[in-house]
Amino acid sequence: MIPKRTALLVSLLLVTLALSGCMGRTSYWGVPGIYGSVFLSEGEELVIEVDFMDGVEPIKGALEQFGGEVEKITGKDVRIEDPRSFTYPDWKGAYDVSNESQIEEALTTIVRIGEKFRDNKNDLFPIMSDTVYLYVLYLDGKMAEEKGEIPGMVFSADSICVFPESLDSIHFGLDDIHFGLDSIHFGVLWRKGKEVARENVETTVLLHEFGHLLGLARRPGLEGYQKLAPEHGKHCSNSSCVMYWRLSWAATGNDYDHYLNDYKHFCDDCLVELDSYRY
Ligand SMILES: [Zn+2]
Ligand SMILES: [Zn+2]
């Protein structure tokens, strides 16, 4: 019988080969999704390294909530390193990702930034190591696409980037209420509520992109997974699930009120799907 580790290694290699023709953009550390089983099954510890471009510092609470979720899903001890800032003059900060050459330029630059600033890299064979690394990059500017902006994306098998400025313009319910002089106290409460919502939406983006690294909507052979919405890149079809294709909690329209109370989680179907990636 083939030992488990060898079996996985062989399947990782096969997956890499099978996709090598169409993944030029994301070939930096491998195709997003191929480390899914490693993140879910291998090693005792998961270290999250966070670098941010000057001016777009991560929200500490958002990272902590994200770390807590990663710990629950992977069953590993999660350690988040202190985020470190950097500058990178070649980053334009505004790209239109529906334009083929602009997305190419943005991705190439993001990969270069990762190569320059990332400290912890996974071994070529991460299954031999007790520590698995996740890299999170916060970038300024906005990535425009046809229907809005992309708040985050994956750019290798173990790397996520977030564009927090696109989260700053979200309106979290109740926005139109005018506070009279008597309602200063309520106004303070409301500002606190908005801070919580902004934190929750950032956690949601991190968790969504991590879901892609785990294999959701990315893994070859996912066709049998019934909950997928093929018209939206095989994202989950449940609008309250973190793997839904939009940040809004509504299938249509813009409903962000729920972020005042919580971030999005993996739905039961996505959790079952993730369980099938463990070995
Ligand atoms: Zn997605
Ligand atoms: Zn789901």
C-alpha cells in the first residue's frame, strides 16, 4: 500500500502538471487550491505573515477573527506575525481587471511584491514540514471590474491579497439616519457599530480568499459539487456563505447590514466539501 504522504505528493504533482498550461498567471508558488489538503491536514502550526502597503494597515480585530476561523477549520495552532509595512513605487494602485493587459500587469507586480517582502516560504514539499505558512498582502488602491471592485484575491497556492480601500466605501445600513443634537450618544454607538461592521467585512474577505486556497471554487474536479454557481466562477450559491461571489448578504441588491453583527462563515455544504479535502 502506498503511504498516505506519498499518495498526496503524487496527486499534488499530477494536479500541477495537469494545470500547468493554463495557470501562467498564478504559477508563483503553485496553483491556488493545490495546498488545500496541506493547509487542512498537515503540520502542527500555521503561521500567517502579513505585509501591508503604507497607509492600508490591517484591522487588528479582523486578523484575529480570521486567525480564529483558520484555527477552527485547520485544527492547527495559528500564529499571526506582527504586520509590517512597506512601500513599492511600481504599484500604480488602480487597475481595471476586466482589461487583460492590466490584470496581467497587476498580477505580475503583486507577485514581485510577494517575492521581495515575504519572509516565510513553504518548502517545495510542505508535507515534510510541521509548520505551514500563509502569506497575506494588503495593497492600496482599487481593482475595478465590470460590476464593481474586487476586494481581495489569491495570487499563488499560499498567498492572499486584500484591497481594503474598496471596503471603506461600503455603506452598512442605517447610513441615512440624521442624528439630531439629542442623539449624540446614539451617534457614538452607531460609529462603533460601523467600526465593527468594517472589521467583519475585512474578516469575510480574508476568509473567502483562504477558502480558495483550501480548494473551494478552485479545485479541479469540483463539478460534482451541487452548491456551486457555475456562472460566477463556481462560487457558492448561498448568499450568506463566505464563499458567495459577492460581499453583500443578499442574492440581489446590496445588503451589508448583517456585518454589524457578524462576518460570513462557511455554509454547511462548503464545510462538508472542505472535509472531503482532508486526509
Ligand atoms: Zn472568490
Ligand atoms: Zn457555501
